[in-house]
Amino acid sequence: MRRPATFAALAVLVPGVLAAQPRPTTRTFPVDTASIATVHAALRARTLTCRALVTQYLARIEAMDKRGPAINAIIVTNPQALATADSLDRRFAQGGLVGPLHCIPMIVKDNFETADLQTTGGSLALEGWRPAQDATMVRLVRAAGAIVLAKSNLAEWAFTPYETVSSILPGYTRNPYALDRVTAGSSGGTAAAVALGFGTVGLGTDTGNSIRGPSAHQALVGIRSTMGLTSRAGVVPLNATADIAGPMARSVADAARVFDVVAHSDPADTVTALADTRRAARYTDALVRGGLRGARIGVLRQAYERATLDPEVRAVFDRAVADLRAAGATILDTVRVDSLEAIQRRQQGGCNRFKFDLERYLGSRTPTPPVRTIDEILRSRRFHPTVEQRLRDAAQATEPPESALGCRSREGVRAALRTAVTQLMDSLQLDALVYPTWSNPPRLIGDLNTPHGDNSQLFSPTTGFPAITVPMGYTRDGRLPAGLQFFGRAWSEERLLRLAYDYEQRTHHWRAPRWP
């Protein structure tokens, strides 16, 4: 792994870029608060070059990931990042921006395949494995001009939503808003890195929570799309019926700009067959004020009300609902999926797909990964102790999910809940349902006893319908972020973005972690 030079050395580097480009007039750029729009504006104004931008991000990683606050979010930085930046500077001088993500440094969770960097799923069992090609989503963002700046830590094999710890990177990833707190999981490395300004935007994956939970814990915007709108090809699987990949960003606008690039059909992922006919023409068209005016929004108390609901989270959420109402939305204070409990009782037996999904994936990759089966992973002993039982449980599965009673039963539950949610929203003419992304603040690192508060596992993953989390405020003396989740019908991402953008622009809850 190549590490960038020290902060002091990199801070004085001014690139010797093309003679056709004026020398940047500023020595620094606010990378910790930068957006896609501000980066592109600075490039057009010739006050910034791509090399200068990447240099600053690498310096920030060097100064803060393993030193200073020691966030511990980055597994590896890309040794070709500066060369890629130089290439983009040359292309910009010749013809302007090469695409909508031109020179946008991106943090990519280390379960996305990258042909130029190892892909590990957070496990030492895959250490050093470099796939033959990029994951589809990585390929799309690169084609749009983005730079894969670094691969980020994750909960090993994406197993847990509660913390970000793996065997590929010693130690926990820390929450930059409070270093003694968790990032949630499993995309906690991407979330912490984007929150602290190690990259402009990031990519994560979400099987039950893992884009939205870390985004809420780090005051980010995270999008879990409709199943079939975005490709998972080239992403290490956890559960093929629920896995989703998508953007994590500091603003709705940046998340929408990345989403525009990645929401497409992909022959390598057959579930996306309808994506090009169901996607919006441009998701950035949703970035207009006034989207909440006249909207009908239901408060889905089934998603979050429990005995352990934190009173500060409740208060922050109540203020968020009041803000929605003040913006012109009609709020239905309590809506229910009345058949929810009956639907859940239809589940017969368990369904552990991980062994079959992972082994099918590993067996199809080139070059051959270091391990190809769960048994080989267990024999290697190259994994974090906290995941051993999950691996052993997976190894016991003997019946393929296509024929296992529990898995077939699970598909019936999914279909029934899709119908019930759609009927509820149609009957009340709802544009969205809302609830706190988590019912409790981020826990202390190492604490698995106090309530976690994860509200993301049920409705969006089970239905395959989209959900977006956006910052809604802070608890614990304004230190710990909390997220508001918008949940909607299938293919309603544009509408959800419109609602989330208007809420964000009216409330402005995002702020950078308090680090230099």
C-alpha cells in the first residue's frame, strides 16, 4: 500500500500543470466542505487544478486517518490518483469537464471490485486479491470523470450494522463527530471518510441498513434505491435478494449527481432489466425548492416507536416533522401497515443465503480469489474473531436458497409487504413515509448492550422500495448526528429526492465535524 507524503510536504506542492492553464491563485481549497458544484466552479475559474485537489485530499488522509483524530477509515489509497488527476487536467485544458463527476475524488467501500486496487470485503482471507475488472458502479463513476481516491473500511463481509471493524484493518473506524462513538455499519468507513473530508463523495452498500445507518450516524445523505435500479455486479455479496449499492454524500445535491450516473440497467445484473425504462430522465431535476409544498407524508410509527426510543431522538424527529409541516406538507401523524404482524408470521424457517451467494460469486471471479468457499475461509483463520460464528452458521447451510423452504417463504413475505405498503400509500395518497433512521444515538465503541435503535432493516430491504436518509439534527448537546428517513413506492427516487432536498435546504442541519 502506498501512502502519500506527509501533510507538511504535500501542503506546499503546487502542480506544474499545463501551460495552457493559469496557475491556481489559491494554495488551498476547502476539501472538508467541498461539493461537486464547488469543485467544478473552481476548476472552471482556474483557481484549482485536479492535481491540487487530489493532493489536498491525500494530505488530509495522511494527517487524520491514522494520525491526529485517527479515524481509521481508509484501507488503501490509490497510488495512481495523482496520475489520473494529471490526465484529467490535460483533458480539461483541451475540452472542459469530461463528465458530470470530473475530478471528483471518491471513497469506495472495499467490497466493490477495483481492477487497480485490492478488493477484500474487509477480510484478510482476500488480502491482495485484485479483480480483473471494476464493479459496474465503479466503472460508471470513473467513466463520468471520478477518481477512486481510496478504498474504505467496512464491517467484515458487511455482516453487522452496528460497528465498523474488520480483519483487513486493525482497530475500529471511529465516528468523526465523537471519536468514542461507532460509525454504525457496514459502510462506516465510507461514511466517516466522507464526513471528515477525505473525499468529496462515496460509494457504499446496503443490505439492511449499511448505507443509511452510517449516513445517519455521520450526518450524511445516503440513498438506498429501488431493487433493480442500480447494479450490484462486481460487489461482494451478502444477500442477493437485498443487496443494494449507492451514493453517500454531504448533501442531497451531491448524492443525486452520483445517483444520476449509477442508476442504469446492467446486463451483468439481471435484476436491473427495467432500470432504463423506470429511471427518471435526470435525478438532478429534483433539486428545486418547494418540493414539500402540497406533499402528503405519513409518519410510520411502526418503524421506530419502541420502549427504548431515545427521548432526544424523539424530540429531534418531532421538530423535523414540524419543519415538514411548516414547509407546506400535509402530515398524517400516524399511519400503519395494519397487516404487518400477520405478514411477518408467514415466515417459515430461516433463510441464510450468504454461503451460496458468496461461493457463487467467488467461484465466478478472475483471477481466482485466494479463497472460494466458506470452509476455506474458516480453515484460513484469516478473519476477525467477531465474525467466526456467522461464518460457521453460514457453513451449515446445505440447501440452495432457490429450494429452501425458509427462503421461499421469505420471498412470499417480501411480496406481501410490497403489496401492503403500496396499498397503504395509495389509499392515503401519500408521497412518502418518514421515520428516524435510528431511534438511538451512536453507541460507544465496544458497547453492544445498550439499545442500537436501527430502524432500517424492515421496510425498505423487505419491499425493495427506495429510502433516503438526510440529517435532521443532533443529540447529546449537539454532538451526535441523527437522520430522517424518507421511504416511498418502487421507482419513486425522484420524488423522494425532491422532498429530501427541500427539507435539507430549509433546515441546513449538516455541519462538518469539529476538526481542523
